[in-house]
Amino acid sequence: MTTDATQHSATDPQTRLSRSVSGKLLYLFILGDVLGAGVYALVGEMAGEVGGAVWLPLLVALGLALLTAGSYAELVTKYPRAGGAAVFAERAYKQPVISFLVGFSMLAAGVTSAAGLSLAFAGDYFGAFVDAPQRLVAVLFLVAVAALNMRGIRESLRANVAMTVIEVGGLVTVVVLALMVLGRGDGEPGRVGQLAEGVAPGTAVLGAAVLAYYSFVGFETSANVVEEVKDVRRVYPRALFGALLTAGVVYVLVSVAAVIVVEPETLAGSSGPLLEVVAAAGVVPEQVFSLVALIAVANGALLTMIMSSRLAYGMAEQQLLPTVLGRVLPRRRTPWVAIVATTLVAMALVFTGDLAALAETVVLLLLLVFLSTNVSVLVLRRDTVERPHFRVLSVVPVLGAASCVLLLTQQDGTTWLRAGVLLAVGVVLYVIMRITRRSRGADATPGTAVRAD
């Protein structure tokens, strides 16, 4: 990957949002969004697919995620506006319906992920403290996330800094505990290289890579807060790639530690797989680690809802969603209507499936978004801008698009059906908006930015 004069700082485009996010905060934002339920809740699922070599699909997923991240780095620094993939699609394809569906897919993935994370929060880790109805806890949790989101991006990201430090500390603890188990002569290092019996290695690794990919998604959310980042063209690529590589190293170490201490079959049968490692070590109280896991999942949900609300705001600014979603609190300068709307949708999704089902749907929807983004890079190469920006080699978006197609072929029919229903809702919403706009005699072209109250 190469840069195009990224050493020169350019004046950031004007925005009604507050530019209060530094490069370090952005790095922690992305890292905190990537680290979370993916490793705390899905290591067991991956072990069930691939056996002890959980690190292998994680490395495959990291490589595939970095390809698409390269495309995001180029487009975000070229067009630093909230809205992310929807803005890129509008510029590349000049078709309002495509731009809407790309943005809607991203939005649907975001709120679906938040719903899944709220269920993860309300599951076994929360059950270590209080025995309460899971979905009630999930809904109340989303209310708390919305309240923090409403206070402002700076307050939310400051909370993210503290929660990211805690969740990374929890993962480091797992690695240290594994070393302690090895030191006393227990554990089985040989399991790290063992694949599950009775499955083809390539099929097993690729199938587990789909789950592992969910562990790395979250980096794309940063495209929806770029209007609140200082010197975005210079700091964005560094924060993006740095956070993904950091997450990759942590994931590999944690997965190796987990299978050394606990048999893959045991991990696969647990909804709190890392808690199994803590229990086997017998050093750290299980409730202490459960609290760390809850903070990790909460952090992921907070950052996902920040993304979803900013995406809804950006699409409203582009007239792809009702302009009421672009309303901003006068003092806080946060998109309050978008926050309320996305939170209500996430609450509804809590009642539609479990964590695994929602996670699979999120991955499929995001793969469609990533496919569009990778193609957009190539289409928009003929569009030049005045300011310098990050630029990747042309082979990167080509390989990124191919990786998305590859992973899409690994999704089952039920997941396609669930995602198809969500996209059908988007199509209906788009048609209703077009009819409403025409009935009011509106002559604005969808995709043209408007000023919201």
C-alpha cells in the first residue's frame, strides 16, 4: 500500500458536527469496536468448526479484512463525509437506489449487530451476577447505550478509552493464565495445530473464517465519524491499520491460549468460552472476569450504535433517509433523532433471534457493503480531488472484492433469507420515500446534501 502525499496536512472540510476526535481516540475507537464479543463469545464457535487451530481462520479473516480496509482508507480520505459506504456508492454508481441499499445494508448490519451484542451482554456473563430475563436486560442495556451516545462523541469515546483498556486487559489476562497453566505442567500445547476430525481442512478453515470475520468487522464504522476527526486525511489510515493489526495479534494470542488450556470441544459447548479458561486456571474469580467480558461487549455495542446513528444522520444529509434524522442537539451537537430511531430498531431486533443468527446476518450484509466499496474504489479512480489522500495499489480493491464473493458463498440459505427480508424492507422504504417526495412536489435529487435543522 502507498500513500499520496499523506505527510501534508490539509484543511478539513466544514461540518456542523464537532471535530473533537484525535488520531489516538480514533485508533482506540476502531480497536474498541473490533475487540469485543467476537473474541469473548465466538472463540468457542470457531473451535467447533476448526478444532484447536483457531488461530488459522483468524489470520485468514485478518488478511481479508485488511484488503477491504485499504479501500476504506482511500475513499474516506478522498471523501471525508459522514455516510460511509452509501456516500461512496452514490458517487461511484450515480444510482440513488443503489446508494440507498448500500447505506441501508450498513445501517441494518449496525443495528442488528447492536441487538446481538445486547443479547451477549444479557447472557451468561451477566447471569454470573443477576438472574433476570435476557431480553429485558438487553433492552435496558440499549437504553443506557443511547443515553451515553446522546451526550456526545467526545464523552462516548472517552468511555470507549476506559472500556478498551479494560477489555484488552481481560484478554491479556487470558494469555497470562494460559502461561501459568503451562508453568505448572497442565494444558496441552499440541492442540494448537490440531484440526477437527472428519472435516476437510480447507472447508473447515474457510467456514470458521466466516465467523472469524465477524470478529474483525467494526473497522468500517469509523467511516461514519470522519466529520468529527481532526486532520482526517493524515490520521485515518494509521489508526485504521494499526487497530486491525493490534486486534489480530491479540486474537491469535488469546485463541492459542484458550485451546492450550481447554479442549476445543469444551470451548465449543460454552457461551462464555474464555470463562472456561479462567475457571481452569483457578486463579482469577469468575465474577471478576465476567465483569470484564460485560465491559468488552458493552464497548462494542456503544461504538456500533455511534456508527449507526451517524450513518443515519449522513444518509439524511444525502436525502437517502428522512431529513428529520439529520436534526442535531443545539448544545451537544449530536444527531439525537438518529440515535433514538436506531435504538428503537435495535430493541425490536432483540426479539427476532439469538446471537449466532444475528451475527451471521451481520456478516452477510457487511460483505455486500464491502463488495460495493471495493468496486467503488476502482470506479472513482477517474474522479480526482484537490486535496492529497491515501491511495492503495489497484490490486487491493480487486482482491478485496474477490474475498467478499468468496465469503458470501459460505453463507447458508437461512442467513440469505434473513438478510433478504431486511433488504426487502429497505426497498419498500425507498419506494415510499420516492412516492412521498413526488406527492409533495419535491424537486431535489436524492443524494444531494441538504441542511438539516
